[in-house]
Amino acid sequence: MTSIASTYHQAAQRIASHPQSERLRKLLFALHYHQWPSHAPEMNTAQLEEMLGAIVQHSQTPKGLATQLTGIVSTLNKAQVYQKVAAALLQIVAPLYPQASSVAVAKPALSMAELYNLRLELTRYCTPLQVKLLLAALLTHKPVHAQGLERFTLIDLLQRVVGRFSDSEALRARVQQALQQFNNDGVYANVGDRLLKLLQRFPSDAAVEVTMETTPPTVDPAAGDDDDELTCQLFA
Amino acid sequence: MTTTNSPVNCLPDLTMDAAEFLERYDRGQTQFCEVNLAGITLTNADLIGVDLRGASLQGVYFEFCHFGRADLSYALMTGARFEGCNFTQAVLSKSHFRDAICHGCVFDRANLQGADLTLAAFLDCNFLSSDLRQVNLSHTVLAGACLRGANFRKENYQEPANLVGVDFRHADLQGTNLASANLARTNLAGANLKEANLNGVNLSQADLTNANLQGAILSHALLCEANLTGANLRQARLAKVDLRGGHLTEADLSQAILSEARLDEVQGEGANLREAVLNKADLRRANFKGADLQEARLIDAYLARTNLQGVNLRQANLIRADISSALLLDACLEEALMPDGSVYT
């Protein structure tokens, strides 16, 4: 076995034997298929190695992986639990990257109470549907239709946007890009402007630092590993 | 029109298509009482102040239309679809929304008194300070709706609002007065009920998973078999609440007041009850394995066969509490005030 193959084998074994193996596999599945699984997928070590290879190739850097994990975790109703699981996964996967160094999984930037206040402020001068359409346009490059958004609440979309754009400059650029879909309609421009301003009011997100040298983060294995997490239909 | 019992009689049964309706409105006509507009489609229409009392709007499709201060009382909107429409300060009393879909609409300060919303869906709609008294909400979906300041209270104080089985998933009900309402079997998962008045409500079998109930008043509430897994109940007032058979797994009840609460057979593994007040609470056969009860007050509490395995009871007050048959394996009782008044060392 080559040293690279051995590293992948070790990572797969650590996932398989981890006390939170089911949750780790759920996160891996979401990373790979961009969809939250209703049950932890059954995978043997070889399948885990294969999936790890694809994930490492796709995310390219530990930082890229951390960003992806942050985005997924922020969409879950058990975000706090999965934040620790994601940190544990990052700890396991980081050595697979050649330039592995210090990486972090960001905490959900806003509490639920703050998200509800943000929703209220955003809908003060326009309809909730207009806010939803803009938020969806930030999350996907595909055309968005109102009826297609009925299965997502505005809070769902806000959580995803906040989770995906931790960098305000990246969000600003994406808003400018998305507004072109709306022919720079003033209503949507106002929503985008308001979103950027309101997000600046909230404290910048803290991050759980995971370095190669540190002890893996403790994950409570008793925390009832049921399957009631919000089904995570990630936008493409 | 005979179906709406409209008190007015302007253009009874006069059928109009969208073009004629808009043309008349543009010419300055605002009175369209009892007109028949069934099945028409309108987009971005500005219909501020239009009088559509008793009109038939069955099966219409209205997108981003503005009905601010419009009068739609007694209007028939069965099976209609409203996308992003604005009904701010509109009068919708006694209107019929049965089977209608309203997506991302605004009903702020609207009067919906006595409206029939049976089987209707109001997805992500805003109802800020709206009048929802005597509204029929049978099987209504209010997922993602913002209902801050909405008035659900009926005129007759003896007859509480009936909201049985309503879908309030991710709804914002912060500070709402729902005292004595019947919310049995409602879906309030992820809902924001911060500082809401839920005094004496019936929330039996309700789904409150991950709901925010921080500072809410739930005294005398009926929460039998309710699911509060992961809910935020910090500083909530739950005196004399009946939570028998409920779920509090991983819920945050720090500094909550649960005096004389019925917590029999509650599943509360990993719950945070730091500094909670549980005086005279009944926790028989409850499971609080791994819970945090540091500095909790359990004076005169009844803990017969309660599972307190691995519980943190550091500095808790257990004076006169019945813990004789409680399972205390691996529990931390450091500096706790024991039932006989001694300090555990």
C-alpha cells in the first residue's frame, strides 16, 4: 500500500470506528451528493475511501472543505451538534490534503432569534416573496420560480445564505451578480442593500479552530442520533 | 351573488375579464362589489383602495398585486392563488380563502375577522398586527408566517381561539398573546415564540422541536406528550405546567420556573436545567439522564424512580425532596443541599 493509499485507509477507518460514525457519514454524503440523507448511508471502508477521494479532489483545499461544511451545518436544525461533528470530520480529512494546515468550521453566524429579526427587517418594505426570490438567486445560478420556493421557508433560505457567505465582500459581489437576473429592479436592489447592511449589524461569526496538531474535538455520542434533522436540499 | 351573504349590492353577478376590470379601474372606477372575476390572472396590478366586497375571485391568479386598504369583505377566493400580493390594511372580514394559496404575501394590519381560512396555505406571509379574531383556521398552513402582534383573541373571553392542528412551522409568533388558545397537535417546530403569552394554552401533542420559547409564559399550560426536543426555554415561566409524557431531550430550561409542574415520565436526557426552579414539581419516572441541574431548586420535589444517572446536581437544593427511589448512579451531588438539610460532601 502506498503512503497516500494508507492515509486514505486510515481516514476511512477512523470514520468507520468513530462514536459519531453515522453523523460523519451523513456529512460525507451531503458533501458528495449536495443532498442531506434521511438515514446514515451504509458504506464499507473501500467505499468511504472512494468518497473521501472525490471530496478531497472537489474541495481542493482544507479551507474549501471547511467552507462547504459550514454551509451544510448552517442548514441543519441541529447546527450546534453538527458543528462539532463537522470539526471532527475536518480533523480526519485534513491530512489528506498535501498543503494541510490550520482550518476552521465556522459556527452558525446568527442565532434563530436573530434570524427571525432579520426576516422581519428584510420584509418591512417589500413582500416576503420578493425577499425569497432574491435569496434563492444568491444560492443558485438557475432561474428561480416562486412556486418552486414554496417548500422552503424564508428562514430556511436566510440560514443558507448566512451560512454560505461568511465573507461580506463575497456576498456583496454575489448580490450584484444576482440583481442582473431581476433587470436591476429597484425593489430587489433595496432588498440586497438591506441584507448587506443588516448583516453588518450582527457580530462576525466565531470559529472553532481545528489544527492538525490539536486533540480531536469531543463529540457527545449520546446526543440521540435520530434522523429528524431538517432535510437538506442544497441548492446547486 | 348568493353564496357570500354580502350586505351590499353594487354589480351583482356582472362578469368581467381582467382587461375590462383594469380598464374600468384605470378610468377611476373603484366600486366592484359582487362582481364576478373568477379565474382571471393579474400581474403587478395596483388596486389600492378597490372595493371588491362580496366579489367572486374564485380560482384567480394574482401576482405582485397591491390591495392596500382594499375592501374584500365577504369576497369568495376559494382555490385562488396569490403570489407576493400586498393586502396591508385591507378589509378581509368574513372573506372565504378555502383551499387558497397565498405565498409571500403581506396582510399587515389587515382585518381578517371571521374569515374562513380552512385548508388554505399562507406560506411565508406577514400578518403583523392583523386582526385574526374568530378566524376559522381548520387545517390551515401558516408555515414561515410572521404573526407578531396579531390578535387571535375572541370577543368572548370564555371561548379561546381554536388553532388545533395548524401548521406554524418556522412561524414568528414573538410576543403574541395566545393565552388559553387551543394549540393541540400544532406543528410549531422551529417557531419563534419568544416572550409569547401562552398562559393556560393547550399544546398537547404539539411539535415544538427546536422552538424558541425564551421568556415565554406557559403557566398552567397543557403540554402532555408535547415534543420540546432541543427547544429554548431559558427563563420561561412554566409553573403548574402539565408536561406528562413530554419530550425535553437536550432542551434548554436554564433559569426556567417549573414550580408544581407535572413532569411525570418526561424524557429529558441531556436537558439543561441550571438554576431552574422545580419546587414541588412531580418528576416521577422521568428520565433526566445526563441533565445539568446545577444550582437547581428542587424543594419538596417528588423524584420517585426518576432516572438521574450522571446528572449534575452540584449546589442544587433538594430540601425535603423525595429522592429515595431515584437512580443517582454517577450523579454529581457536590455541595448539594440534601433532603435532610445536610450538605453533601
